[in-house]
Amino acid sequence: MQYIQLSDNQQIPMLGFGVFQIAPEHTEQAVLDAIKAGYRHIDTAQAYLNEKEVGQAIAKSGVDRKELFITTKVWLTNYLDARASIERSLAKLGTDYIDLVLLHQPFNDTFSAWRDLIALKTEGKIHAIGVSNFTPSEVASLGLYSKVMPQVNQIEVNPFHQRPEQIAQLQEMGITVQAWAPFAEGMDDIFNHPVLKGIADKYHKTTAQVIERWLIEQNIIVLAKSSRAERMVENLNIFDFSLNEEDKKHIRTLDLGQSHIFRHDDPKAVAFLANYEVHGI
């Protein structure tokens, strides 16, 4: 496993296992399988409604807590009292600290929530703090006006939505980029795309492995998800090859220039999130 160093010298595994859209009743086993496969970085969120099951898997895994890097995210309806919501997350996860906590969306009162994250980091209940789905200007505003910059921004990055300018701006500010939906949620039959499949065949790898490698080589943390244990093992096996410039040039041609999953710059999307109710968090 390769690691990336956050702004305060903490180390985070560059490959993480995400549990978005894994039903609570299947989460514990999925996380146990992921840890057995070799994952040490698990990514969940309050809004995924499976923090408890992630915690149960951690407890049953037999792996020392210090060897695991656990991320969760504060949902925007909890921003006015992020501290209380994180205390609930700690209880569900069954841990004394969370390695990384993110603000899940760039809407509502982000500054109130950010102040809570800063305080909890100072107290040691959180080891690193960041955001998700923020633009570079939103990250800069939050950090500069609060005097504490986010250490991480988790955003959608995949071959169909590559965001090179935003990634460069974030990394220039010293912010680590994490990629959600690295496989574009399977859209446009990405696993059989001829450009990606051609590169994969050349290296005797899978399309998923090529996408992961492409992200890793940009110093982007990859959050992959699979319910199949053999696929989990396969997705970790990406450190024995490298992409050449011709490969990367071909992948650049796939960029559609915008998300086809969720547009955070669309007022209708903001209205959807404002009216989206998540119970039990």
C-alpha cells in the first residue's frame, strides 16, 4: 500500500474502501471482507446510515484500531450542531477518535460546522478535518476566513469527469484530493470502454485497475467499492505497473467536462439537498 501525507504529516492510505450505497445489513460483512483483503482505509458517512455496521466490522476484524484509517462525513442538516452529530458517529463507530471527518456538502452553515470540527480536532476526537464536494474557491473561503484550511477535499473524479484545473488548484493549496465515484458509477459501460479496455489489456490488468492507477499517479486518493471479495483483492493490486504518457493522453480524451452523476452548481441540486431528509443521524 502507498500512503499520502496530509498537511499536518499524518499518513493516509491511497486506496480506500467506500461503503456508499451498501445496505446496512450488508455493510458489516463487506467491511470485514475489505479489511481481510488488505484495505486499511474505510470511508463512510452519517448519510449512508451504516456507521454502526462499519463499527461492528472494525470491532470484529481483529485488526488493531491504530492500523485503520476511518473517515466519516457530517450531513448538512447537522451543521448547526456538528459536535453533537460527531459524538453520535463516535458512538456508532465504537471508537474514541475518528481519523478524518469531512463536511459532506458545501451548503447550509458550513462555517458553524467547521468551527466544531476545528474544536474536536484540538481535543483529539478527530485527527484530520476536511470537506467534500467543495469547489477550490469554497475551500479557500472556508479556510482563509476560519484561519484553518481543510486538509482534504473529496470530490467526484473519474475518466469522464477529470477536473484537472480544480485538482491543480486544490493541490497548490496543500489540500489532498480524494476521488469518489472513480468508476463513474458504471455509467456509459465504463468497464468495457474501448480506450480503457485497450490500456488494461496491454498491461494484463482490469479497466478498474487502470482507472485506479491513473488517479494514484495524480496523487489522488481512490475510494473504490465492491461487494465481491475477489474484486476487492483485485482492486488493491495496482502497484506493479505504471501508465505512460500515451496512455494518459488517451484517457484525457474521455473527459466530458462535467458530472453526469450530480451537479453541485445546479440550483435544482441545491434545492434537492435542502429538502432531502435523512432520518436516524
